[in-house]
Amino acid sequence: MHRILIIGVGSIGERHLRTFKATNRAELCLCETGEQLRRTVADRYGVTRVFANLDEALGDRCFDAAVVCVPSHLHIPMARQLVDAGVHVFIEKPLSLNLDGIDELMRRIDEQGVKAAVAYTYRSHPALRSMKQAIIEGRFGRPVQVVSTWGQHFPKYRPAYRQIYYTSRATGGGAIQDVLTHAINAGEFLVGPIDRIVADAAHQVLEGVEVEDTVHVIARHGSVMGCYSLNQHQAPNENTITVICERGTARFDLNHARWQSMTEPEGGWKTEFQFSRERDDIFVHQAHLFMDYLEGKSGPACTVAEGWQTLRVNLTVLGAAFNPPWVPLVG
Ligand SMILES: NC(=O)c1ccc[n+]([C@@H]2O[C@H](COP(=O)([O-])OP(=O)(O)OC[C@H]3O[C@@H](n4cnc5c(N)ncnc54)[C@H](O)[C@@H]3O)[C@@H](O)[C@H]2O)c1
């Protein structure tokens, strides 16, 4: 049995707690500063080792690995404390909100010989992993373009958005750091790292916040052209990543939990892989992959270096998106 500490049992921390437990491969303990929440979640899942802060948890040391589920500005200092104490870490996305302390963290991970990964969930999605494999094997030829289209009604799925870290970019809020980062990381997983971007973002709809809720990014992953559009207010739940290759097109569709391909005009889509639509299932799968990594059966689904690369894209998009170099129309 793995002994795992969940740090922060808010929205995603509770899900990690539930889904790690569902693997039957882990004994869980938790650490949460909010007293009421700490008690409620501990009772709900029958967790008996419960801590009010990380120092208290490190004093008890009833765990070998920790899942860092606190707001993103706390990820690096907390991961550093854990790694210094010899604890394996699974860090929620984004890795951080700036580049401070990441070089030192990576150095300490090496020195301490601990395992570390970033929880970019899509990298654990069996359908996305299967699609990547087909692309790597060259089934459709050379990838030339990636088109990522995401939209979701944030108030429906995260009604508390006005009360959490989301309200401020300094704590990880706004569409770019909170959600676009998943799309960017998944795109980089499929066709390689982004090396330059053009971006546009604005607050268009969401009530009670001023951070951007709508984003467009044009990117280059080397020679592969990329296009990312995302909003957090449309009614339809859309999440597709299409990779257009020289001889075929592959499309991941989260909401239909599948990937499909098409190689002939009017040839129709062929469903290549279908997965469960139950949201917890992907997190159970992610937990299994992380524990496989701890056991040396596989590498991490997303390394810290890959999380750092996506963080550089986040920061570049933030720097570019609010004053893009618009070109006036001719004539
Ligand atoms: N992978 C995903 O799909 C996904 C989804 C949502 C959020 N996230 C990421 O997870 C992180 C948390 O997001 P959330 O939506 O769960 O936020 P949240 O606000 O719901 O929960 C964060 C929890 O951390 C607790 N906390 C804060 N500081 C603490 C500390 N020092 N020690 C212990 N507990 C502390 C808070 O009290 C709160 O309960 C963010 O980095 C976010 O980007 C990832």
C-alpha cells in the first residue's frame, strides 16, 4: 500500500482523496488549513490521520508521497518542503505562477532521489494517450496543425468561482492559468513544445470577477501550427483537440470520451478509442499511473520539466494577451 498525504482538500483535493482511495492501492491522510472542511472531508472518507498544516503532517510522517492541491502560488514552496523531507510529490497544475524556485526544486528532486510529477490530468487520459501513440507511430503522417477548442459554463461547474483562487491572477486565477494551461499542456504532449505565440484575451462575461474568461492563442510547436480557443461561459460543453497530419486527422473529444480519425474526404469519422464519461474515472486512472511511477513501472505522465515548459507558455501568453500587436486593416 502506498501512503499518500493529500494537501488541501478543496475541490480537486477531495477528488484526489476519493479517487486515490478508489484504487485500493493507497492509505490516505490529509492536511487542510480550513477547520470545518478538514473535519467534513475526513468524516466523509473515514480518514483518521488529519493535520491542520504541513509542519504538523511532516512531524507525524505517516506518508511517503504527497499530492499538492493548494492554490498554485503555494505549489513550489510546499513541494520544496516536501522534497527536502524526502517525500515524493505529485503537484497540481499549473506548476507555479512564476519561475521562482523551480531550478532549485528540480535540483533538490535529483539530490534527494525522490519522484516528482505534475498533475496535468489530460496526460493520463487513456484516449489522449492512445491518440498520441497513433501520431507517434506515424499512422497519419507528419503532424502539421493542432486546433484546440474548449468552452464550458464555469458558473455551472464551479459555482464558488467568486470565492476561490480564481478571482485573482496572483493566486492562479483567470482562464489562462486555470484552464488554458491544460489545453496547452495537452497540445505539447501531442506535438511537442511550443516555442512562440501570439495571444488575445479579455474578460467578456463572467459576473463578479475581472480576470479574463475568454482566450485565443496562436502558437508554433516548431513547424507545427497551433490554434487554441477557450471560454468559460458558453452553454455547450466543448473540449476537442484536433491534430491534422499530412495523411489524416485525429480528434480527441473529452465530452464524448473518445478519439476518432478520418483519412478520406467524406470517408466518415472512425472511432478509435472510447472511454468512460464518468469524471472520476480519469482521476482514478491518473492515481494508478502516479503509483505505477512510484513503483518504477513507468515514467511520470508529466515531468516537472514538462510542467515548467507549459508554465513558460502560460507566462508568455499572460504577457502578450492584453496588448496584442493588432494590425489595422489596409485601405
Ligand atoms: N487538475 C485539475 O483538473 C484541477 C482542477 C481544479 C483545480 N486544480 C488545481 O488544484 C489547485 C487547488 O484548486 P482547487 O480548485 O481545489 O482550490 P480550492 O480553493 O477549492 O482548494 C484549495 C484548498 O487548499 C487549502 N489550503 C490553502 N493553503 C493551505 C495550506 N498551506 N495547507 C493546507 N491546506 C491549504 C484551502 O483551505 C482549500 O481548501 C490549484 O492549483 C488548481 O489550479 C486542478
